[in-house]
Amino acid sequence: MKTFLVMSDSHGRSGAVMRTRHLFRETDYLVHLGDGSADMRPFMGLYPDKTYILRGNCDFSYGEDECVIETEGVRIFCCHGHRYGVKSGLTRLAEAAKEKDCTVALYGHTHIAAIETVDGVLCINPGSLGAYVDASYCYLVVHQGKPTPTIVTL
């Protein structure tokens, strides 16, 4: 079993990131999906082997554009989502995930927490850690090839 703390859209509100810090040590993967990627910089040194930081449309110099994480027989596509038009639907995101042989796609950008299956791809948005809506993150468990996401409101 592997666990993920998935965050997005903190937009410089590092206090919200700090409120999830109690989970950093116990989870196997820390993923920030962008727009506030620099909020995770202090933790890169503490957890370099399990921290993945993606660059969003408001991040200009820190993070990767996309990545794929493979664990427990599941391939997970990670991105901010703006390049796939996620505010207009998840079809392009699901297609990109399938092209990378992934069955799960993690994305942000909309600031709205969501869990939806599109064309066989489990698409998960953890919501926003910023102040635009109720702050939330996703706690994702992958066990024996099955991903189980839970949206948690702060």
C-alpha cells in the first residue's frame, strides 16, 4: 500500500501547506500540482525522494510541467491541467493520461475538488489550498492496483 498527499493551488498561502505538514512524514508521496509550487520548496530538502512539484500557469520558475509516478501497479499522470483545458472538461486530460499508459490523472487549476472517471481514467482534483474556496487536499491510497481517493477539507 502506498499513500499520497496531493495538493494544488496554494497561491503563496504557505500557511495552508503548513496545516497539512503533519501528514508529510507518514505519506509515501507528496505531490503539489502547481500554482504555489514555491510553497513546497522548504520541504524538498526534507523529503527529496518522495516530493513531486509541478508548475502551474502562475508558477514561472519552479516545478516540472508533468510527471508520471508508478506505484503498486498503477501509473499516475500528474500535471496542473491548464494545458489540457480542464476548466472546459476532462477529455483532453484523460487522453493525455492514456497516451502515457496511465489510469489515474491528478490535476489542479480549477480550484474545485473533484473525483471523476473519464474514458476509463480516474481524474482527481484535490481542490485549492488557497483562499478562493474551502481549502482542501486529496489523500490517495493505492493498494494492490486500486487507487482510492478521499477529498479532505481543512
